[in-house]
Amino acid sequence: MILKRIKYHNFRPFIGDQEINLEINDYNKNVIVLLGDNTRGKSTFVSSFVWCLYGEDRFNKKDSLLNEKVLNNMSDGDTESVYVEIEFEDGAGDEKKIYLIRREKIYQKGVQGISKLDRVSLSYEDKDGKTKPVKDNDIKNVINAILPSDLSAFIFFEGEKDNEVQKKDLGDAVRTLLGLAAFTNMKKHLYGPPESNKFRSDSVLGKLQAELANLGSSEELSRLLKKKETWEEELSNYNEDLNIHSNSIKEIEQKKTKLEEELRAAEPSKKLQIQRENLNAKLNRDKENHNKKLNDLVRLFGRKSLFLFIYPLLSKAQDRLEAMNIADKGIKGIDAQALDELLNRGKCLCGTDLRDGSMAYNEIKKYYEILPPKAVGTLVAELEDAMAASVEERNSFMENFDNLYKDILNLSQSINDTQKEIDYISDELKRVSDIDVKTLETYRNDCEVNLKQLRDKESIAKANIIAKGKDIEKISDEIAKFQLKIVKADKHKLYFEYAQAVYEWLDKEYSRKEKAILARLNKNV
Amino acid sequence: MENIKEEKLKNIINRIYSVEKNNDKTRTLSESVMKEKIIKIIKEEVDK
């Protein structure tokens, strides 16, 4: 720290603006001596640095910063200020900076007395000549980093006072003055709090380790390579499947083409074969029908042929009875016994009273003469009816028999004709080569089914090949990126190792040196 | 640690120290910026 100038404004004995230039141009003459009578401001000069830099009031009379005359001349409503401004240089080479600190106290006199307001500002000019302000909260730390307040009494030593330096722990102040605080901060930034068992995740070591973790490992690369190898094997299998399916498709297509040629060649016989199949079906139907009709005929004969055989006798009996004319007008189904019953009851079935001697009674009596047993005419009439019915049965039998027989004859004829036609077609087929078109068609259909299945499989294999190819392309890119990451990871590992080495050096070497320096300082100071 | 070169390590320590000391006297850089600056110094020196 090199003091360059100090400026006062209404500061204690210095009225108005006063400035002292402390800059040394000739370093062989680097001592400034201040001479003055008592109360002229020599002690104020020394203590003004302490007030300006640290805000500490070390004057015997406290709160006497504003010049007495100025203070006494203030009227109600007046505002006056006192300030000290110091320009100094610190650092060397690129780190050299010119600082300007100004500490000010503003006094305002009111009815109720004087109110005071403190202000402090610090700025520095960097190597490029740019002025940068220091934040208010950082001013104290920056000044302490340049000259710790605990050691200020060594520098701004006032011989007339007890400077109290021996009572303080000067460890931190000495460390700061020697620039050792920067090492402490280095350790803090690299590791985190020293009492932690492990470096913090937001420390330099933590951040570098996190970067390293994000870059992947060789194990991950091996896993990706293994995956790629498996996928390539799968791709090879899909290609093999595709070849097998494609070859099978070619073979079956050839077979199908051959079958289609054969089918085209067999086109004429195909029509004949269809005709023959239809005729065979008709033949079978006719034969079945023929057998059925024969059975019906046999059954009819068994049941009804009696009427045919008795017909000649019946015919003769009818002729004879007609010639005898013995059929009378009796009541069919009624005999003399039935008349007896009615007369005994005294009442006819129709409700007519049959009293002895009545007209109805006498009428009934007349029937004894034309009813059995006295008369046979009624029986003859009944017989004639029965014979007529038998004749009807015979006629019906004859008609049915005739129809069935005709059907049988027709069917027999049809069977013969159909068989002849079938024989003719078979001879024709022999002539044009009798190829089994149906079997060929079945084979051709089988080929088409197989082709469809194989083409589906071929499409699936092609889709699998495309998908797997893309997967392999993707994983290859990933592997390439990963390999780059591995190279990067090696470098990051080295960054981390250097950070660790810096920290270890600080932890071991710096601690050792710091202890030695502090031991020497404690001994000497 | 066999990869660590003493010269590089010395350069890194000196540069970090310089930045830390400078920031002590200006307080322009926050803690997180300081950490990033240290990481940058380490990477630059290792990459040299």
C-alpha cells in the first residue's frame, strides 16, 4: 500500500478543503516528515487515515470530526459536511490498482439539535484506467484485505497513545497482510468448508467431478459395443431369413408357372371332365330314384294286388246278382230284431209314438216282410256295395302300378343313356389326355397360399432389416460420440487430478508454511 | 497423480492465487464466478 495523497474538508483543525500530497517521485528520498506545533493537526493527520479507512474514531474527544468553528457557525436548517479522501496504490504489475476512498459525515442542524449521516465510497482504477466502484457491503472487506484494521495501529502508530495491538489475536490480520487469506479462499473454493469430510458438490472439485460423471465411462462404451454386436448379429439373421424367403418365393413361382402351363394345356379336357362329373351325378341320382320306385312297386303289389286277382270273380258275381235282381228296398244294416226292440220300447228313434195299433206301429210292422231274416235282399245289396268298393281298389291299384312301372322304365332308359354318354366322354378324354385338372388346380392354389405367406414373411424380414439398420446406425453414432466423450473424459479426469493436486498442495505445504510464518510473527511481533 | 506436472501445477497455483488475491481487494467477483474462474484456469493450464 502506497499513500499518494490525502484531502480534508472541514476535518477537525483543517477548515475548508486541504490536501497533502504524499507521492514520492524519488525513491531514494522516501521519508516525509511533518513538523508542527501542538494542536496543529499532526495526530489528526495519523488518526484521519484510521477514520477514513475503517470508520474508527480514535480521537481523544469523541465525535469532534467537524471543525469547531464551522460547527459553531451553523444555524438551524444549515447543512455542513466533513470528509477525508485518501488516494493510495496497492498491488504490483498487472494487479496494481489506484484506490480512492472517501468517508464523509453530514451534519444538519435542526430545532431538536444536530442530526448526522455517514457515507463512505471506494473505487479503484484498474490497469486499463477504468474506474470501478466497490459495492458498499464489500468496502470493509476490501480495505481489510489491503491493510487489516487489526494491524492498522502498527502502520498509523501514534506514539502518545496505548495502541492496544498486543491484546489482539493478530493471526487473521497477518494472514491477510501476507496475502495468505487468498490461500484460505482458494481452499474454500476448491473444497468447501475445511471441516467437511468430502468436498462440496458446488466446489471446484465437486463441479469437475460432476462434469466427469456426465461424460460416461469405458464400461458404458463396452455395453454399447456389445449391444451393437448383438444387433449386427440380428441383422445378419434377418438377411439370411430374407434370402431363404426370396429363394423359396422364386422356387414356388416357378412351380406355379409350370402348373399354370399344364392347366392351360388341359383346358379342353377340363370341360369334358366337368361334363362327366355332372353326368355321373345325374346317373347316381337316377339309380337312387330307380331303386326307390322299385321298392314302392313291390310294396304296392304286396298291399293291393289281391283286388287285381279277385277282380274276375267279382265281375262275374256282379253280373249274376244283377241278373237275379234280388236286391230290394230294405234298410241297410237294419234287421227284424232291431224292429222288435223299437216296438218294445214303444217309441221310434225319431220320437214318434209306436203304440200298438197306431199308424206308425202298423207301418213298422210292414218292414218285417222285407228285412232279414224273412228277406235276403238287403244282404245282397250290401254285398254289391262291397264288391263295387273292391273294384275301385283294383282300379286304383292298376293306375298306381302303371305309373310306377312307367317311371321305372323311364329311369332305366335314362340310366342307360347317361352311362352311354359317360362312356363316350371317357373315351374322348382318353383321346385328349386325361389330366387331373382338379388336382392341378389344388396344387396351384396351394402355391398361391404359400406365396402369400412367404411374401408376408419377406416383407417382415425387409422391415426388420430397415429398422435394425437404423438402430445400428443410431448406436454407431452414439458410440462415436461416446468415444469422443471418453477422450474428453480422460482430459476431464486430468483437470480433476490437477484440482486435487492444487488442493493437496494447499492443505500440506501452505499449512506447514503458514505455521512457520505465524510462529515467526508471534515471536517477533 | 503420476500425470501431474510440477510446472503446470505451479502455474495453476500462481494464477489462482493471483485471482483470489485480486478479488480480495476488489470483491468484484462472486463466489460462484470465482469457482468458474478457477476451473477455467485449471483447464487452460492443463490444455497448454
